Amino acid sequence: MAPSRKILVKVPEILAVFWVVKVVTTALGESVSDYCVNQFNPVLAVLAGAAAFALAMLGQFVATRYVAWIYWLAVAMVAVFGTMAADVLHVKFHVSYLTSTCLFAVALAVVFAAWHATERTLSIHSIDTRRRELFYWATVLTTFALGTAAGDMTAKTLHLGYAGSTLLFAVLIAVPAIAWRWMGMSPILAFWFAYVVTRPLGASIADWLGKPTASGGLGLGDGVVAGALVVILVGLVGYLSLTHVDVRHDPADVPSP
């Protein structure tokens, strides 16, 4: 297969703020999805989610460089649509959370295997062709669906509840950081490990805040939580857009001293 034409790497630098924004988008996806599906016709909600996802992804692929608000809008819409995709399996087709978690885990493994077999790398710093960009976003979508199913599985199937699931995934997300820093874990493996775990962590936080007290939540409501998270996300992305702290620089673009 002929190699794809080179493009600019359109992903942000992986800083601490990246993980903060990522968790916010995952929580936002959970709360927005739950609110829309419960307040409106579920079929229309899913179709609207799919349309918003498609438009956001079109914007990301059309962009010629990394732009914070375009990238994070795409991630947020992946979060909403990925949540809906995972929930549809359970609500519409009565697939258990354990089964859907396993199915999405297999799907993610297949995407990773195909990506590595084709490109010989899974590093996000090497996403400099259209084909690699497609693999990247397929991986992102699959991790969101997997994380949604995994979060629901721990909260409901394993009866940890939303608070218990939040604590579990908060501990798990520290594992790759510790293993990479002190135990020699591959940075690529550590990144994707953490990336997957941010999804159930964010979803568990959103559910804990929004769901009724009778269900183990704080009862703030999905709409209130979604609104608050939108404000937080806009603030964070606005900060990134103004400071450009997460813009990656090609070494060739840096002038010599």
C-alpha cells in the first residue's frame, strides 16, 4: 500500500492540562448524552449526536493545523456519540455491560493491531499522514465507547456505585504515570492506558454528580452538570487558544540559536 501524503500533526502537546481537558470532555459526553436521551426522543437524540459528531470530525479533518477549539470540539462530540453508541447496545439491544465492555475491548485491540501493522507505530506524535489521522480518530472513538461500557459495568454490574467507580478509576489512572516514571513502561503504552481510563473516570464523575440520590448520585441533574461542564470546557479551551501552550512545534520550525 502506498504511503499517505504527509500532513501537519494536528494533535496537542501532552501536558497536564491535556488530561484535565480530556476528563472534562469525557464527563461532558456522559452528562449531555444522558440528558438528551432522557429529555428528547432517543432516536432523534442519537441522530442529532451522529450529525454533530460528523460535522465536528469534518472540521478537524479539513483543518490544516492544530487548532485547540476545533480539536477539542471533535473530542467532545466523540464523547457524546461514543456514549450514545455504547448506551444503545444496552438499552436498545439489551447487551449486558460486561458483554459490551468485552466487545469494545476487542474492537479497540483490532484497531490498534491494524494501525500498528500498517504504520509500525502507535505514537500520536507520528500522526503526520491522513491514514494515521484516520487510525487515531478510530481509536479515540473506540476508547470512548469502551470507557462508557466499562464505567457502567463497574457502577452497576459490579455494584461499586458511581462514587466507588470514580475512586477505582482515579486510582487506575495513576498506574501508567507511576509505571512510566519509575518502572520503565513504554510512553506509548502509558499514554493509551491513561487515555482509555479517562473515559470511565469522567463518566463516573458526571454520573455521581448528576444522578438521583436514590441511584447513588448527588442529585444535581444531568442538565445542570452538563451546563457546568460546558462552561469549564469553554474556559479551558479559551485558555489554550490564547496561550498556545499545547501547540506542538516541529524542530525544523525552531530557529537555531
